[in-house]
Amino acid sequence: MVKHQKYLQVKNKIYQEFFNQKSVEKQLSALRPYSQTFDAWVASGQTDESRLLRGRALKEAQIWAQGKSLSDLDYQFLAASVDCDKQEVQRAL
């Protein structure tokens, strides 16, 4: 790997095979504490609100996500979870 401008560029073919987008997403999925609900939400076309996080699970996911560089879908999932959680709290009042 070499630094090219502000990005890293792969020079070694083995690294290129290992660090492709799909393998990085797979590794991130293994680390993601909410991977099952996230995967189900993505599989639903991001429409199944029952797959979003709420309450304690949402708080724990937000703490885990702090300081991490996540995918756009992760940020969308967390934002949708926050919105849904707020709506449910409002309805309960």
C-alpha cells in the first residue's frame, strides 16, 4: 500500500484481492453489534421499520459507532433508527 494524494493505493495484488470492498464489508459486518437487524433492514429495501433499533439497543449501537468510519448505509440505518425511536416516544406521550 502506498499513499497517493490523500488516499491509500494498493500496489500488491494479494492485498488488492484481500482488501476489496466486499471483504471489507464482510469484516465490518462481523464487528457490527447490530449486524443481524442491519442486514434484515437492508434486505427489506430499507423499508422494514421493525428491523430498526430502539431503546437500549440503539444507545449501545450509537456508543459503538462513535469515532468509527462507517458505511453510508450504517449511518442511514442509525439515523432511521433514531427517527423511529423518537416517533415511538412521541406516540407514547
